[in-house]
Amino acid sequence: MTKLTNTILVTGGAGFIGSNFVLHWIQNTGTDIVNLDLLTYAGNPDNLATLKGNSRHQLVHGDICNAELVAALLREHRPRTIVHFAAESHVDRSIVSPDAFIRTNVQGTFTLLEQAKAYWSELDEARRRTFRFLHVSTDEVYGSLGTQDRAFSETTAYAPNSPYAASKAASDHLARAYFHTYGLPVITTNCSNNYGPFQFPEKLIPLMILNALEGKRLPVYGDGGNVRDWLFVTDHCSAISAVLDRGRIGETYNIGGNSERKNLEVVRAICDLVDEMRPEGALGPRRRLITFVTDRLGHDRRYAIDASKIGNELGWRPAETFEGGLRRTVAWYLENSSWVDGVRTGAYRDWIRRNYQERIPQ
Ligand code: NAD
Ligand code: TYD
């Protein structure tokens, strides 16, 4: 039987969390990465610029829906693990055009599972046992909580509300089924909202940092009272490493930051940090830019994660506080204006126009 290498196959490793994970992995382990990424608008090789010339990382420009390509990569690199990040990930885009979400998140995950199963079933017994397929998912599959509801646990019933959440829920169900039906050693993680370096500025935190910096209005959906739990991205990376290392196959692990915040609180905190780091007397306090706009359709009110299972079983805890992580994140965006300029292409500007033009200030 052909030997497995120590290589891991990562999908979506040029996106926000994937690229942070690749950088984290290369820094903290001695093993190699093959990184399969379609380089959609959200995938950016610049995120991995510091790995240029590093023989331990190989970026393959390709689609997880391409079964032949996935099979060929598995044959060629013989990875011991697959970490699956690749997805369409933005709720607002899923409301405007859900098709790509069904294609990548559902069909793509299915294709990857099928090819992983074919590859894994050819391995010898010992290697079949150590192989892992880690499916990276979201807390949004659980739906929306009321103010007094208990946080999502691994046994909370799925109730996805957006096309994005529904497509991720579908992929979670497929991942689960491949473990139960075929024994493929799958583990699923459901994480809360991430933030940090390299996040595409369509999401709340980077969008608000850049708008605040440039004196543009800060479009808060609805009344700004929606609550998210925030996790600094490198804490998500360390949680994934812990799950790969010690997680039990067939299990799911919820990952969260214990940092529930209302959107309005987050935006105000960003305003204050930008005021502090880039004082702009003529503009006045950035909080004045906050504009309440038409709400997102079907907007989930609150997400909260009970992360006690991963804490108790695997000893994982977030290392960063929300205040510390937000300060680092604001500083990163202010210091990396050439990265920012690189991602704000014509296609980005079209999206911003499309998503915000019709939102009426309330
Ligand atoms: P992202 O949108 O920043 O990156 C997604 C990456 O996947 C991009 O590099 C893109 O090019 C790639 N991709 C898209 N379609 C592909 C395809 N068909 N084939 C190959 N590559 C493809 O997303 P992210 O925020 O980094 O999220 C990564 C994963 O983590 C997703 O599965 C997401 O559902 C999950 N997640 C995200 C968050 C969050 O707050 N961002 C929280 C919990 C879970
Ligand atoms: P987002 O970053 O899109 O993540 P998700 O929808 O996956 O949680 O949005 C985070 C929260 O911020 C969500 O409640 C929607 C809100 N939001 C705004 O109020 N204004 C915006 O311009 C954006 C992008 C998001």
C-alpha cells in the first residue's frame, strides 16, 4: 500500500480564515500544505505573500467541484488530512444570488467527500484510522436565539435561516452522513463570527474600519441590536489544530469566543479605536458617521456559542480578548493599505454599490 505523506490538503486556503490557518500551520508544525483554492473574489494569493518561495506550501488554483482535479491531488500528494474551508461565505451575497452557495458549499463539499472516501478506502487499516476529514462550518446553521435563550451547543437542532446557513447546514449533514454510512473519519467544527487580518472588507468589522478611516457613513442594519459572538481568527486556527490533534471522529465541536456583542457596540468600539489611532480633528468623532439603514432580510437576531465541549475535552480556550483582538485588527488594516487597495477592485465597488445603494437611512 502506498504510504501516506505528512502533507495536509487545505481547501479555501487563500480566503480569510484559510490563509490565517495556512500561515499558522506553517509556523507551528513541520508538515507541508497543498492548498486548493478557486481564487474567487474572496480568495487572494496576497494573503500568502510571506510564503512565496516556501517549498512547504503549494497553492493549486482549482475548484473543489472538479472531481478529477481533487482525485489527482489526493493521488499525487497522499495527504493524511483534509481541512475543508472552501465556501461562499457572505450572508448578504447569499440573499442576492444563492446559486454559487449551493454549488460550492453543497455540491463542492459532496465532491470532496466522495473523492476523500474513494482515496481513504484504498488505504491500509492503520492509515484509514489516522486519516481525518475536518469540515469547517458555522454557528449560523443553528438559526437565531432570543435574548434569554441558552447558547448553541452541539445538540441544538439545526434551523438555518439564510441561503448561506442552509447551504452550510446541508454540507454538515453530508459530512455527518459520510461518517455514519461509510465510516469516513469526519469531524465538523461550528464556529462563531471570526475577525482579524485578511478578512475581505464586505464583512462587518473590516468594512466599518475602512469606512471609518475614510470618513464614509457606517451602515448599521436595522436597530444595531443584533448580537454576534466574536472570535479572533488565530484562536479559530488553534481550535482547528486541537481538533485535528485530539478530536474524536464523528463528533462536532462548537468553537466560540465568549464575546457576545451587539453590532452597534462593535461599530462604536471601531470608531473609538480609529479616532485614537488616526485622529482626524476636522471630521469629529467617527461615531457621527453611524447610519442606521434598511435591515438585512431574515436577519438573525442573536448567535451565541457554548464552547464547553471543546474546552473540557480538548483543553482549548481562546487566547485573545475581544478588546485586544479588535485593537490588533484595526491596527492591521491601518498598516496594510496596499493589501486593502489590492482587494478593492471594480468588482468590489460593484458589490458595495449593489448592497448599500438601496438601503435607505432609517
Ligand atoms: P472566505 O469567503 O474569506 O474564503 C473562502 C475561500 O474559498 C476563498 O479563498 C475562495 O476563493 C475559496 N473558494 C470558494 N469557492 C471555491 C471552490 N468552488 N473551490 C475552491 N475554492 C473555493 O471565507 P472565510 O470567512 O475564510 O470562511 C472559511 C470557512 O469558514 C467557510 O467554510 C465558512 O463557512 C466558515 N466559517 C466562517 C466564519 C467567519 O466568520 N468568516 C465563521 C465560521 C465558519
Ligand atoms: P457579517 O460580518 O456579514 O457576518 P454574519 O452575517 O455572518 O454574522 O455581519 C455581522 C453582523 O453585522 C450581522 O448582524 C449583520 C451586520 N452588518 C451591518 O449591520 N452592516 C453591514 O454593513 C454589514 C456587512 C453587516
